[in-house]
Amino acid sequence: MKGILLGLAFFANPADWELRVVRLHSDPDQILRNLRDGNPPITTADCHALDLWECRPDDPRRISDLSLRWVHLNDKPGFQAILVAKAEDEMSWMAYVFDKQGTWTLVGSFECRRCFFGLDDDSLVRVQKLTMDSPPMLLVHRDLGGSDGSDITTEAFLLRDGRLRPVFQLVSYQDSLLDPDLIETQRVLSTQDRRRLVIHTLRFSRSRRRTRYSCEVWRWEQTKDAFVSVPQERVDYCDPKTGRPVPDKSFPTDLRVYPTSPLTPR
């Protein structure tokens, strides 16, 4: 049985979770034109690298919208590219991240099926600094749930040595038919100096009409290239009795973990 687990996952050995890297025959602009216009068609090798249904001649063309953004994911010269392909009828999208390493390479691909968020491309996948100390990160919103419910996550990745390395995963909303009594969600707050993140978690029982709260404090650890929990500072930002953030100690951020959650943390 799939249990409901809300929280955050740190990757103790990030190398084990690195996404595959695939060398391409075309640059991101060419791939955009190939998919948008179909003339010339995308090369078979690149199409299979992107794992698109359009590679199969017996399948109809499904892409209904395409967008391409140029971003900075590290401090080296040059840009990276993010290509978002949508299939409106299926409420799904694919996001591809490209980096130039001599030739262009695909360093990450992310799928979200049943994406009913009603958000724009920048909300679904974006580049953002989470604290004053942390570097720019790739943030991806996905629904990893199956037919038995929703499992909305927000994942953060760093581009290091030509690879996207996961930093953390926030399970920001879960609602399972296997455990219909429980809904869980969370939001991300920031300290006033923007050097700490305060993670506010809610667990709501439908039958008891009761919500339980908890919170964590994170800081960026440059030597580890990762966020670490700071338990000794929890009392400064989290009420030990209620589990809620201490008033006037933490503030909203523009990191939208799950903007359309039916639970509104207060």
C-alpha cells in the first residue's frame, strides 16, 4: 500500500541521483523549430533522446505549445536552455534542460502528467535563488502520483560539472485514495535576511477536522553544496508548542510550492 509521507528528501549521495546526459545533433533553437514547424523534421536520434511520441510514425502530433528560455544555471560563461512542450488535451507537459559542453547536451528531462495547476511555464519550471547564500537552482513542479491520488513535488537541482544534481525534494501536497482521511501540504517561508528557509508543514485529518503543524529551518552549506537542517535555530523561528512559524520571524517567499493547494496555511 502506498503510504502518505509528506516532508523533504535530502540526497546524501547526490551522484547516485544525477540525471542522464545525452549528446544532441542539434542546438535548442533548431530543436524548437523542428518541433514547431516540422520542416525539417527533428532527427531520429534527438527525438529519441527527448523521448517524444512524435518519434513514432503511428502516433499523431500531440504538441500544442512550445516555449524556449535561455537561463544561467552556473557561474560559467554561456547560457543554458529550457524547452517546454505542452500537450493541452492530455494536461501534460515535458521540460528539457540543455547545456553546451563542446556540443549541446540534454542534461535533464521532466514530465508532468495530469498537470491541472493552471500555471504558466515559469511556474512549472524556473531558475531561482532560494536564499542569499545559495546559487541559482532549477526548480521543477511535478505530480508523481498515480491513479490513486496526487503527489505534488517541488524538486531543486544544481548544474555541476555538466550534470543536474538534485539538492532536495519537497513533497508539497499528497491526497491519496488509499488513505482518504489525510491531506498534507507545505509552504516555504524565509527569514527576514533571506539566509534561512522555514518549511511549514500541515497535516489535515478529514474525519477529525484537525490540522497538525510542524516546521523546519534550513540554511545553505557552501562546503557541501546543499541545504542542511538547523535544529538549534528551530526555536527562533518555530513555535515549539504549536509547530507553527513564529509571527514576524518568517515571511512569504516567491517559491510557490503548490499554489493551488486546497489547504491554505495560516
